Amino acid sequence: MGTTLFAANAQTNSDNPLLKKWTGPYGGVPAFNEYKVSDFKPAIQFAIQEKLSEIDAITSNPKPATFDNTIAALERSGKAISRIYAVYGIYGSTLSTPEFDNVETEMSPKLSEFNDKIYQNKKLFTRIEALYNSKEKKKLTSEQQRLVWLYYTDFVREGAKLNDKDKEKVAKINQELASLFTKFSQNLLAEEHNQYVALKTESDFDGLPTEVKNAAIAEAKDRKLDVMGCIANTRSSIEPFLTFSTRRDLREKAFDIFVKRGDNGNANDNNATLVSILQLRTKKAKLLGFPTFADWSLSNKMAKDPKKTLDLMMSVWEPAVEKVHQDVAEMQKIVDAEGGKFKIKPWDYRYYAEKVRKAKYDLDQNEVKPYLQLENLREGMFWVAGELFNLSFKQITNVPVYHPDVRVWEVSNKLTGKVVGLWYFDPYARAGKRSGAWMNAYRDQQRMDGEVLTIVSNNCNFIKGSANEPVLISWEDATTLFHEFGHALHGLCSNVTYPTLSGTNVARDYVEFPSQLLEHWLATPEVLNKFALHYKTNQPLPQSLVDRIEKAANFNEGFATVETISSSLIDMKLHLTTTTIDPHKFEKETLDALHMPSEIVMRHRIPQFGHIFSDDGYAAGYYSYLWADVINADAWEAFTEGKGPYDKEVAKRLYDNVFSVGNTIDQEKAYENFRGRAPKSDALMRARNFPIKDKK
């Protein structure tokens, strides 16, 4: 684009709020009160050209490549597109509308094309490569050397060394993939929004706890349906219904709509889309010099080799399946004793598991739930962050939010009073918001040109329920809350110089480690006694109930493990396959070969597996949860071997070597610096109460 035209466009876009720098407190915050969907397209187009012009300036520099004129210049470039992309992601995941879907459909391939223009820029790569091979590199700081290495390896991995013809092919594939990812996500969101189970009579509510019943009534009102209540087709609504509803016929209906999302042969069917994604990924991997997409995907992960991940998954799979068979036998006894005359089916599993929990451990989820108030647990998380990392949280109202449900906290170091960032919290389910729970970084911490504070968010899908009633959540939901907060703390504790190395920008199979680790603090007596308070009496969980929770801690671990690892194995095997698949046949044959228990389905069936088909993030990477759990279980034992969960010395090592360092150091080395050795998988087997095989 010529300078004159660029300047003219700058004038035209000067009023576009998405192109304005973030202003206000905390070094600027997103102006959510000013953005409109119609602003996105012109803002994205302008910001793309702005970054490409900045890169032209870097590559046109007649002076030899140095860290400052190449790598640091790249780190400083594209500030507008980074800001816009943060907001674009928020709209796509939490404020989706048909109008925004149209923008996303049009702009996704353009954003992919833009990325390829950077990765395939010959002049730019020549400068990065020269610096990477330079003797001068040794004079750089260790963080600068890490950043040079990361840029070089990322560019090579994305095809910087390919010939022009192959670069064009990769770019074309990436654009096609971007369009297909968007289509897959939008189809899935439509299936979740459009389908539900209607509750038409009082008996349809049988067995449901009060808050689940109230949420179903509220959902029907929100949808303006002429029925008493309805169960939305999202995990946060379906799973409680499957756990408590005594109506086996309705449980089957609820289960059916949930596991068939994206697989209904309608306009939102995802099968053809995902097959195209897999074919394109295989082509791309081969162009980039890898035998399969899995090999390409793992080339920048800790695991490196797909076989390592399969070995780990299978080592846990077999004991988990055995545990499921034992648990199902106990459930079947209850069915038979009740005269049920049926074999346990997947829509029965949660319901009868709950009965076994009650019989075996005298523990009823509904007995625990009145103590698990969302707002109290949030305060409990803040307290844990204070004990481990000296963070304090103060709610603020002087920054705009994108929805009335969203609240914001200023986060400071409680010893020094220094503000380290902002935490946005978006806890409730609503139309246009994708299912599940996640963390976002709106802005990465850095200090290249003065301190830049991080801005992070946690997003959940809790059911709001009745007005003026506290939101009560399950133990599983409380665990998820702590998990996502672990990601947020990984961002908030970041203490690095360069944004690309900041916070959660680490290997995908390491990023889940800090979040999974934080889950452990929920069950500590300190949190339960202070924050698990009954919503009516304000009394803490009785010790007898805490003891029963502890005894039942590994209950249903077989189910959770099989549900997740079946998805992980399918993901890896899909991406090790280079032939065109039939999704139904592939799923059935792979699970049959694994002897998948018939009473369980994968946590994510192939046509709804957003983790691996909404983008490349977890593609051939869903194993990461298990890989990180090995590290997490080993790290938790550092606390239990020490003075316990709040051991200040272990917490400081954790902060210094894990939470604060981002990607400034190789993650294996970072963990060894924390633990004094590599992680051992035996810790995971102990944590899940699975048998540990003797090592020969």
C-alpha cells in the first residue's frame, strides 16, 4: 500500500474506536462501551496494513540485523492489530450474533493470510536467521537469546524455508483452514443454542435440586417458550440434569442432543467440515516436511514425539478402564436391586454414580452444594493467591465492560502495593457465549518501554438462577473455577521483558500445568473452613463432611479419565492418519480397538470437538491435559513433602521458576529448577489411586 493511500485511510479510520489506543487507568483499558460490530472489518483491514508497513520498515533497514532493529522492532510492531484481535476474540466467544458471525466468516481467512505474509516474508526471515546464526548472539541476555530462538524456530516451523511455490500452497491451505475453523465453531454454537429439552409437566422436574429446577424455569422464560422449563444444550445445564433427573426417558433425550451436537445431518452438521480440515492439515504437514500433522504439531511441544504421548495415555488408559468396570458393577447392583431390568447406558452413568457415591461414602453432591457459593469461592481463590503469591484483589467500577455480568478487579502485590494487572470475571451462561470455561489475556505483561500491566479474564458458564439468590455450584464446577484462575495467575504473575515470552505463552502441553496445580487448593481445610459457608446459616462445611469429601476424592476417577483420554487418543490418532476418514467409522473402530467401556462416551465426540477443530490450538494436543497432569501431580507432592499446601518456601520456588518466567526459559529446565529433578509419572497414578506398575 502506498504511503499516501495509507495516510488517507488513517484519516478515514481516525474515528473508529477499535483503532484508538486504549486510554484511561492502568495504562489504558479496552473501551467496550464504544465498540460496534460494524467497526471490526475496517479496523482489522487498516491494522493489518499498518503492521505490514511496520515490517517493511524493519526489512528495508540497510543496517545489518541486530536484536534491537529486528527482534525488538518486531515486538513493538502491530500494537493496533493486537488490541483489535483481543476484542475480536471476546466477541467471537462471548458476544456472538449473526452480524458478528458474518464478520468472522469474512475476516478469518484474511487474518490467516496476514499471518502468512509475515512468516513467509523472505527479507524478514533473512534478518532473523542472520541474527540466530550470529556470534553476536552470545552477547545478548538469556531472555533475548530465547526470543531470537523462538522467532527463528516459529518461522521455520511455519514454512519460512520453503520455496515460493510451496509457500503459496501453505498460505492457501491456512486460509481455507481459517474459514473451516470458523464454520465449525459457528455450527457448534448454533447446535448448542437451538436445541433443548422441554420440561412440560411437574414430573419432568423429578429429582432435580432447587437451583437446577429454577435455572430450567428461567431458561424457558428467557427463550420465551410455552413450557414450564427447559434444559439448554450446554455442558453446564446437561450434566446436572443427567446427574439428578429421575426421569430416564428425559435423561436419554438430554444425553442424545448433547452428544449429537454437530452430528445431525442438518445445516449445522460438522462431519464434512472436519474431514476437510484433516485433509488440509495432512497436506500442510507434508509440505512443511513432516510425515503427519501430529508430528508437525508436536515439533514445538514438550512431548516432541507422538509415540511418547500415546505411551503415556495407554499407561493410564488400562487401569482407568479397569476402574470403570468395577464402578459400573457397583452401579448395576443398584439398578438390579431397584428392579430396573436394564443395563447401565451412558445416560445412566452420572445418575447411578451419584447413588454409589451416596451409598459408599455417605456423600451427596446436594449436601455439599449449599456450601459452595460462587462469590465466596471467588474470595477463596483471591485468598489463596495472596497466600501463595502475595497478590491482593480490589473490585473496581471505573473501567468499561462488554456485558453487565462482567466485573473487574485491580490486582496488586500486597507487600509492595504495586499494581500488577486487571482481572475481568464473566461467570454466567448466556445466548451467544460458547460452552465451557476459559482464560483470556487481553494484554500481555511486558516492560520493553516501561511497565505494561497485564489484563486477563476468566470466563465460565454457571447458571444464574433466581434473582437475589446466591449462585451455588457443584464441586466439579468449583474445581473448574480454581483451574481457570490458575491460568489467570500464570498471566498475572508474569515478570518478563518481552510480550511474546509473557505469561501463558508457553508450550501447549505445559500451559495446563499451573492451572491444574491450583485445583488442589480448593480442598485445603483453610479454604473450606473460611469460604465454603452454607448459604443460609453461614456455617462452614462440617469436619465430618470434609472428611467424607476427602475419602471420596478419587471416586469416579475412572470415568473422568476414560472420558478425557478417549478424546485425547482419538485426537492423536486422527492426526497420525494421512488417509481420508469417515468420522463415524473412525470413532467406532478406534474406540472398539481400545475396548472403550460401552457405558461412557468421549468427553468430546469428533463432530463437536471444538478444541481440535475450532483452531489448531489443541489439534494433536488434547493429550496436553494428561501430560500437564503428570507434572501437576509431581509438583503438588513438592508441597505435601514440605510443610503443606501453604509452604512459603515451595510457593516462592513455584513463583520464581514457573508462574513468573513465562517462556523465557525451556519449560523442562524451568520445572527442574523448581523441583530439583524431572517430573515422575508415579505421582499421577498415586493421585488417581491407580495401581503403579513395577518398572523393570
